[in-house]
Amino acid sequence: MLMISNITVRLGGNTILDRASATIVSKSRVGFIGRNGAGKSTLMKVIAGVQEADDGNIETPRDSRMGYVAQEAPTGPDTPFDRVLEADNERAALLAEEAATDDSHRIGEIHERLNAIDAHSAPARAARILAGLGFDEEAQHQPLDSFSGGWRMRVALAALLFSGPDLLLLDEPSNHLDLEAALWLESFLKSYRGTLLVISHERDLLNNVVDHILHLEGGKITLYSGGYDSFERQRRERLDQIEAMRAKQDSQRAHLQAFVDRWRYKAHTATQAQSRLKALARMEPIAAAVEDSSLSFDFPNPAELRPPLIVLDQADVGYTENQPVLSGLNLRFEPDDRVAFLGRNGNGKTTLARLLSGRLEAMSGAMNAGGKLRVGYFAQHQVEELYPNDTPLQHMTRLMKDAKLGAVRAQLGRFGFSGEKAELAVRHLSGGERARLALALITREAPHMLILDEPTNHLDVDAREALVQALNGYSGAVIIVSHDRHLLELTADRLVLIADGAARDFSGSLDDYRDMVLGRSGSNDNEKQAAKSGTKLSRKEERRLAAEAREKTRALRKAVDNAEREVNQLTERQKDIDRALFDPKNYDGPQSALTATDLMKKRSEVERSLAKAEARWLEANEALEDADSDAA
């Protein structure tokens, strides 16, 4: 059992954790969640013993082995394979002792212990873990110094998983992984036998792997049972209860205050008024459960362009002359496309994204794009290249040179940078806020196509959900490279697999792709066979059939989008009316133009319109599903 008792941590004068306590049962799988800066990594470091708490203590089971990945990536001439094998300290020590001793009795004891810990299967286990994290057989035996920092962090993760500690601590383990490695890691963690504590913003991992959620907010921690969806439901119910209690308390407070104001100066009721004043003073205020307005994404919608937006015709692209990364590209992108690029890191996803964004030119073949096409391209380096001493307002003003200040501020406001937030130096912004600023900058001209290369790396769970909603409300084309399966499932309806120097549409679903990656079916062999089959349709015929299918469903997709947009607008209108109904000053008094009756009438009208809009949305969705089934 892991006991966290009254942990307090202060950093830079700020209290990060304030007498936080929780008890975690052995063998539990606990996901740490909370807004960026809530103290997740701090708490994990305290548990791991790499950071001291100002107060409180951590109790772990006696003789339990703890595993935690250091922030520094491993370096040196060792290979990933050697470094992973070395992570089993007992095995390494026994083998070293065996090589150094001539005592036959001791050698026999060593062999018994090696058999007990299954040391002979260690090389095969190490190779499987490395392969799951993206290292092929050749890469497993290359020097560590030949890899980038991200790949060396994968080695550190592989070594930790191989060591099999009793208490496994993982701090955003999928940050350096592609979708394929993230899928493998999720599968591995499902079968992990020890206690698991994981900080993650991956909703699917939190739903499929963990059985408890530890939520950090306001310096406190709360343990919920179940995965992330269960946590959201429980927390929403808890917040609703708090809001109901607050509303009830406000009503009681107003009633008491009205009595006091009326009778406190009357001799025969002064005592009663005083008692009510004391009751008011004793009432602990209940904070309102408010939504964070800084969690805001709102991509400006572009003017319509005639399809297609981009056509690749036998295009080759790469960085070195005569050595293309991708060859023979034949792809077509429409104004309403929602595309996810699949494939392991290094296969060419970013290369194709850079070609489509105009940052690379085709080495041969052709890329045809409309003359008025505007593309917004997001990549991680843009977040890192922001000027730390400049404000969001200064960044945006430089790019919108001819725009009025109101237009500049309006664009920043779409992404949560309103008022003073727009004038805060970038160095004071969190990683998620910097990512939002980069998105605000690339969409300033309302691009017709958004290309997002790993947009969620700095975003917490709530911010990722806000991004999903913003993308689904955006009317232009979207191309996404991401290891966040939840994001892909909710935003992409077309999959393009990039592998073996080529890119082609993947006919299955993300679940099919997951099964292919994890080897749960013959999907991988089938895919390769389909790619090489001589009976396959010609590319010209494939393009013609794909264009016909898109043309048939375009009107239906537009109807779905329009209905969904109307539902969202009416839902927001309904919320506005509900807020007004609970705020008497909106309709009380002789100067008010509204009455509660007026608001209730308006709410009834919106409710009827919402029901009709939802019916249209369901009808359009069913028609689209039928059309897709017919096409399949």
C-alpha cells in the first residue's frame, strides 16, 4: 500500500501541493490528471524520492522496488539492447559474479537464482520491448549516441519496463512516441502486474489501462475509482452538487440579509436580527463551479474554394537529391477532408505534411494546388521558436501588420488570450498556452487547410477536448499527425498510411490499424499483399471511384456539419438563458426589459428549435452512414 500523507510542496513562493493525502492499494493502476501546473510531476517526484516535500511523508511497502525514468536521455557507446539488459540489476550482478568466481558451489547457486528470475529469456524480452517501442533489429544494436534525444528517451522507457519494478512511475510516457508505439505501450501496461502510477493526457490510455484516477486541483488530490470517463461523470456530479449547494446557500444568505436589513434597527426585533447576522458570519462561502475561459480554441472559418484543394500526381519528395523519402504519391485532398496520417516515426509523415504546406517542393511529378489556397501549418518547433520576452499581442501584431488593433485582439481572443493575458510575456505562459498561441498565429488568415503535426504534446486532457471541439466546428480541411487516438477518432474520417516509401489510403478503421500494429490479425500481411497485388485497380480508376464517392457524400457531410453547428449554437443559447434565469438582477427591477416569464418563453422556443435541429442532425447522420455503407 502506498500512503501519501499531508504532502506540502512550495516552489518559488507558490504552494503547489497543500496537505495532499491519498491511499493507493497495491496492484492498483492510477492515472494522475490535472491542469498543466497542478503539481502532477511534482507529486510523482516526491513519491520517487527525487524531490523533497516541505511537509508530510510518503510510505511505500517494505522491500518494494520502484522504477522512475530520469529526465536525462541515456548516452554513450552502448547499444539500446545492452542498456535495456543492464536495467535488470540482479541479473547483471549475477552474471558479473559468475564470470569472476571459480567457486563451483557459488556458481551453482548463481545458476539456480538465474533460473528463478527467468534470466535466460531476458534477451528475447528486451528485444520485444525495444521492437514494441519502434526499434527494429538493426537499430537495437546501434550506439546510443547515434539516436536523437526522443529515441534515447524511448530507450530509457524500455529499460524501465524491462526491469519490472513493483511500483512503476511513468510521467507522460507517450510524449516521445508515435501512434504505433503508444498503442504497443498501452497493450503492455494493461498486462503489467505491479502497481502503476502514470501521468498522462491520453484519454484512451486512461480509460483502457488505469482503474483509478488521482485528480490534482488547487493543491489538493482526490482519488476516484474507474477510468477517465468514469472520473468525468463522478466529478460532474460532484460539481453539480457543489453548484446546487452554493445556489441554496446564496438564497439563504439573501433571505437572512433581507431580514437583517429590514429589522435590525427595530427594538422588538433587534435580537433576532443580531442572531441572523451571526448566522451570516458563520456561513462558509461555497465557490462557484466555473468553467475555465482560457480553455478556448476557435478556428476562423475560410471562404469556400472549389475542389480539389491539392492533387499529388506521381510526386516524389525528400531532402536529398535523388533520394526521396516518399515516391509516386497520388493523393487528392478536398475542402471538407478530415485526414489522419498513420505510420511510424521516420516513415515520412512530417515530410508529406511539409510538402502539402509548401515548405518542401516535389522533386519530381507534380503537386497542383489552387492559387488562392491558404494553409496553416503547426509543428512543435513553432512553439519553441516563440520570443520569450514578447507578448502574444506583439507576436500577432508583427504578423497582422495592416490590421487594426481590434482585429488583432479578436484573433487572440479566439484562443483565450483576452485582456491582460494578451500582454503577458511568453516566458510566463505554460506549454499549453504557448501551443495555443502558435495555433492562433498560424490561423490568423483563416486558412482553407489546417495541417497539425503533433498538436497535443503540451495540452492537458481538458485542452485536448477543447481542440477536438474546435476542429469539429472548423469548416476547412484538416490533416493531423498525432499519437492521441482519442483526437484522431473524433476528428478524422479518412486515414492515410505512410510506410515503405509510399502513402496510400487505409481502408480500415483506427481499431483495424491498432490490430494490425499489435499483430492481432493478418492485417499487416493483407495490407502488404493488397499493395503488391496485380489484380488491384489502377491508380486512375481508384482516384475516379474515390472522387465519385466523395461527391455523393459531400452534400450529406455538409448537412451533418450544418446541423451540428446549429445544435451547438442553440445549446449555448439555452445555457445563456439558464444563467440569466438564475441571476435575478437580469430581470428584476423597474428598468429591466425582461421578466422571468419572458426568459421561460424564450427557453421554450430554443428548446423546440433544438429538438428539431437534433432530429435533422440524426437524419443526416443516418443518411451519411447508409451512403458510406453502400460505398464500402
